[in-house]
Amino acid sequence: MAVELFRITDRSGRIIRLTQSQWRHICEHPEMVSAVEGVRETLEHPDKILKGVVDPQVHYYFRHYKLPGKFLLVAVKYLNGNGFIVTAFYTTKMAI
């Protein structure tokens, strides 16, 4: 069983979880190493949520941060009513 760093409930009542394994993957982006609270905050208070075009089970959560002056994108895949974080990174656009 995967070890969870955190588990939250989204606006629609579905559970989203972040596992240590996925966090290691996310930290391959060096700017993300200290951003775990930003990931949580983006999921709890997104500026925008977009549904995936290629895979409608994936939702993209965006939140703008003044430092580094970019949007944090958190991709969540929903299966059987629960979500897991696929990846997260900073981007200059609120689009997929």
C-alpha cells in the first residue's frame, strides 16, 4: 500500500491523495522540492479547474503565485470517485 503525504477532500466531496512515490516524481522538477503546501493549497483553493480533453478523468487545478510569478498546475486523475495526484509543476499559462 502506498504511503500518503496527505489526503484532502475537493469541492465536490471526492478524496484526493498525494503519495510519497508521486511526490518523488514531482520533485524531479527542482523548483517543486519545497512546494508541497502549495500543492495542497492549489487543490483546496484553485483559481481555475480544467477537465482534460484527451483524458476526461484528469482534472488540472491552477493557482497563481506571485513568487515565482507563475501558476502552479496540479494534475489529478479521478478513478472510482477518488483522485490521485499525477504531477505538479509551475507554468506561465493557465491552460492545458
